[in-house]
Amino acid sequence: MGLPGTYSEQELTSALKAKDEQAFSYLYDNYSGSLYSIILQIVKSPEVASDVLQEVFVNIWRKIESYDPIKGRLFTWMLNISRNASIDMLRSKNYQNSQKNQEITDNVYGDSQVTQTSIDSIGLSKFLGKLRPEQRVLIELAYFKGYTHDEIAQIEDIPLGTVKTRIRNALLQLRELLK
Amino acid sequence: MNVQDYILSGIVESHVLGLASPEENAEFERMCAAHNEVLAARNAFEIQLELGLQKQKLEPPSELKSRIFSEIGIEKSTVAKALLTKPTLIPRIGFARYVAAASLLLLAGSVLLNFYLLGQYKKTIAKNEELIAAQTQVASNNEIMQTKLLNYENAINLMKNPLMAIVKMSGVPKSPDPSSMATVYWDTKSKEVYLLVNQLPKPVANKQYQLWAIVDGKPVDVGIFDSVEGLSFVKLKTIQKAEAFAITLEKKGGSATPDMEAMYVMGKVTG
């Protein structure tokens, strides 16, 4: 573990599954900031990010039973819920309509400027800035836009194998950068 | 592919970040179950990722927590309790408490002061009423004294009058109360008759005393009166001449002829 806090990972998981409200309050206080950061990097708008974060924590509370510690850590589970919810929001009609005018130049289909506009100085985006441009665009599309490797191969017009290799190499660098 | 190559292929990061395909994920889970090194590598990256992202916090809107808690139906009191455990909020809540406590003290003080002032006000009202009553009493006493004083002055003037003939009437032998006594003051000039009751018993109900003048041996009515105590003269009818005066107890309003059986006093006019 080695993480700061008053609960161990195991204690927190057990308390949450027992619907302990104090544990949930602790969970929110401890993790809402980093999850909000990731969500904001995907949906861009603070208002939308707040709505997504609310949905995420409600789902964490309601679906904690489905969390299996054998498959990964609690934070990883919450991070993936947050990313999935954010990408679902990106693809919702309401969101697309509201963003259409603002992001007319931010077209993922072939615009090479896309990665530049999406790079922030926070979180994983910061890491993106340290990647080579051909890796950066793939991580952007895969992680922050939620496209599958097949979709990215079509979008970027490169072979699927190349997509996989570039993404994996980029992720291996992430391990080093997170140290 | 051996296990070490598998770990270094990038599948660990790809799986943890949710970028792997369903087939890749299924294979990864099998490898984790089969090889502790894979599991250890996954765990290490997860912790690394968590520590890294936990350094990149952005504060969500402050009201979001209560919105979430109300959506999942957690009592507000629990949220408040949870908020209390956040040290940054304690001073503000503490201050609010002091303000609340102070305002309660002020309110209590104000209530007590109001009770005190109400008490004082009621006391003042009562005192004022007492004073008014006392003053009324004094005024009425004063009136009584003035009346008495006037009566005394009149009485003294009558007694001082040198033309006044004084006829002392004493209890007759057959009188119902032989100790009875009364005095007639008869102005020899104006012929007015004044009566002073020295002592007469209180008449029974429906009866009144009547003064008679004996003129040429016959009783003449001088007037009815109630027994009056103290130095008080009762002015009765004017009598031109008389040999004697007498008082009988008659029916209320007086009689034409006296009831001789009820004669209390009698006195002869001298000189």
C-alpha cells in the first residue's frame, strides 16, 4: 500500500461494500480531486466534468459490490469508471451539440493540430507532452478520446500493428515518467 | 514469449489504463493468475499510477459532495459529520458555533432583561395605583373633615347666639330608654328650632323620631328626624310659642298626634 490515509485499501473496500457513509466521505475527500482532474482533461468543460464526477461517485457507491480486488486496485477501478463515463459523455448528442461550435477546429479526423490543443499541463496530459508527436496523437486518441485501435488505424491511416506498437511503447515510457 | 518479455511488452499499462482489447484483457487475467511476476508488475504500476495522479489533483466545486450525497440518499447529518472531520472546516464551524452561542446568550440576556423590566413596570403601576387610592382617601377624608368642621362652626355659632333659648329634654319616667337626652335650641327672635341629640337609641326599622311642641297643652308637630350622633344640629320647623318640647318614636314619615306611650324625652321651656 504505502498510501497516505486513515484506511488501508482493504479496510476501505470492506467499509464501502458495507455501505459505510464515513468511508464514502473519506473516499470522496481523498480521490475526488485526482478523478476530477482526469475527467476534466477528457471533457474539457468544468461544468460537464462536475456532472460526470457526480455520476462517477454515485456509480462507485451503487456498484461497489461489482468491484473485484483480485482484478486490480480500487483506484484503478475508479479511474476506469471515470474515464469511461467521460468518454460516454464525449459521445453523447448533448455534449457534441454543445461543443460543435467551439471545437470546429479541433477535428480529430486528420487534423494534426488536434494534439496540440488538447495538451494540458496537468495529469496524464503533462506526460503526453513528453512523447514523440506520432506517439502523442495515438495516446490522445486512445486514452482521451476513447477510440479503439482499429478506429485509430482508420483515422490515422496506419496499420493496426503499428498503432499497437506505438501505443505500447508510449505506455512503457509512461511507467518511467511516473517514477 | 516468456513472462519477462510479456511484462515489458506494455500490456500491463495498456490493461491497467483500459486501453487493451477484450481478448488482451482476458489473456492478461490468465497470466496474472498463473504468474506472480505479472501480478506484481500490475500492482506496481497501479500504485505508481495512483501516486502519480494523486499529485495532480484539481478541486471539484465545493457543493458537489453534498449533491452526490443527497443523490444517493445519505443523510445530511452524515455529510455534516464527515465535513467536521475535515480540519480546514473546523475553524469556520467553530466560529459559527461561537456566533450562535453568543447570539443565544444575547437572546437569553434580552429575555431576562425584558422580564426584569416588565416586573419593574408592573411594580410601578401598582405603586401608582396605591398612590392614587391614597390620594383619593385623603381628599375624601378632607371633605369629611370640612363638613364636620362646618357643622361644628354652625353649632358653635348657634350656642354662642345670646338670643337662643335652650330647652333641655330628659328621659321621662315611662321612657323606653330613661337615659335618653336631647336639647332644643330655639331662636327667640326668628323662632327657628334646632335640635341637638345628646343621646337617643337607634330607632327600629320603619320608625322615626318626631319632635313636638306643647302649645296651650296640645302637641304641635315640629318635624321628624333621624338620630344623629355627634355635635350636629338639626333644623326643624319654626314655632311661635311653646310651653314644652317632647320627642316620641313614630311610624316613618311622622304622625298627626303623638304616641304617648313612646315618649322618650320631655323638657319645659323656662323663662
